[in-house]
Amino acid sequence: MDRLDMLIRSIRAGYGSSLLLGSWKFEDGQEGIICSKTPMDFGQWIWENILQTPSDLPEIPSFAYNA
């Protein structure tokens, strides 16, 4: 694996992670903070289109903004 390939893989992993974390929702509950994690369909989209696809990064789907 050359350096450029390693850099691209690293950027993809970081980008995928930031999309996952950015889709979490935090709320104050009576017993503390409640965390709603990434919806499965958006997580699957990240896995298939960001982490597993070797081509250029596609556009983020509209449902990602409602996560």
C-alpha cells in the first residue's frame, strides 16, 4: 500500500466517523443524558458509500440531514 492510498483510507475512516458521530442526538432525561445513535439506514449508507467504495465520495443523501 503506498502512502497516498493510506492517506485516502485514513481520510475515509475519519469522514465516516464524523458522519456517524454527527448524526447522534443527545437529550437531557430524568436519569441523565440520553443518546440516540445513528439510524441504521444512514449507518449502512456510510458503510457502503464511504468506507467500502473505492471511487470518489458520493453526495450525502437527504435523509442524513434528518438523522
